[in-house]
Amino acid sequence: MFEIGGEDIYITQSILSTWIVMGVLILIAIIIRIRLNKFKSIPRGFQNVVEAAVEAIENFTQKTMGKETTFFSGYFLSIFAFIIFSNYSSLIGLRPPTSDLATTLALALMTFVLTHASGLKTKKLKYFKSFIEPIPVFLPINIIGEIAKPVSLAFRLFGNILSGVIIMGLIYTMLPVLLRVILPDFLHFYFDIFVGGLQAFIFTVLSMTYVAQAMGD
């Protein structure tokens, strides 16, 4: 905690973890940008990894959303990278930023804004017609359905990651010191690696689906 202008500013574990994850991602982006000028027509090593990641997200975006949506791949790659790095940060003893509802809700709201902005850009004013389909009486239900999308996105990611943090904390508390070295490794593999990777993938795919649905054909 520190003070600015007479106001107390609290630095939580989640905020600190978020800064670390952001720092790592920014550092990776800077390294890629510096190495970009040295990329060759025949990729090797580091260039292979970068090109494979970019090509994979572009192909997946096209298959999920359509052929003309490649420009979305940068956003979804960024979202996926931030979430998976956040989820895996628990492997080095940090509290995952995604175990904080404020973080997951912010990510979900970004998708919410992108969804409706894309729908308006594509369909113009006709986009609002979808809220009164199949008949106008469904307007309240459709509005509630749209609001439920970011809420479900946020709570799904938050709940799965927080549950792993709580369970692992309880296990470390109950186990004798000698058993804390090997036994929890299997649970770390499930909660941190498997569930963390799966939830990052689910969040990204659902975000793609919502945007594609809003844009229509």
C-alpha cells in the first residue's frame, strides 16, 4: 500500500501478478519485433515458432468465424496469450490474475464491446432487428441473453481458476512438509496446466463465436 494525493492505493497479489504477466508478454513482443527484421524466407528455430503460432491462430479464426475475419486473429491471440500466461503463473508461485473476478470481467467486457461493435459495423441499423426476433415480445429476453454472455464468460473462467487455487492451498496446508514436494505435482498438472489451458481455449473460442454470430453472414 502507498499513498497518492491523500488516497491509499492498494497493490493486491492479483495486480502484482497481472503486471508480471504483462511485462513478460511485452518483453516477448519486443523480442519478436527486434528479430522480425532478421527473419528469412526459409524459417528456422525461433522464426518457426513465431510463424507457426501466427499461422495457427489465423487459420483457426477463419475456420471458426469465416474467411474474411483474419484481422481478428491479433486480438484473439492476445487474449489467449494473456489468459494462458495468467493461468500458468501459479506454477511459479504467483496468484493467477484470472482468479480475480475483476480481471475476468474486464476480459469479458472487451469481448462484449467487440461483439456489438462488429455487429453494428457489419449490419448497420439492421443489427438491432436481431433483438426483436422472432417477434418483438422477445426483446427483454434477447437483451438478458446478451448481458448473460459476458457474465457467463467472466464467471466460468474465474470459477475454474479460483477453485484450483483454493484446492491447492488447502492441500498444501493439510499435507506434511515432506509430502509437499511430490504429491501435489499431479494436481498442479490438472488444475494449472490442463484446466488452465482448457479455460483459455474455451474463453477464446466462445469470444470468436459471439463475434461471428453478431456479424452474421
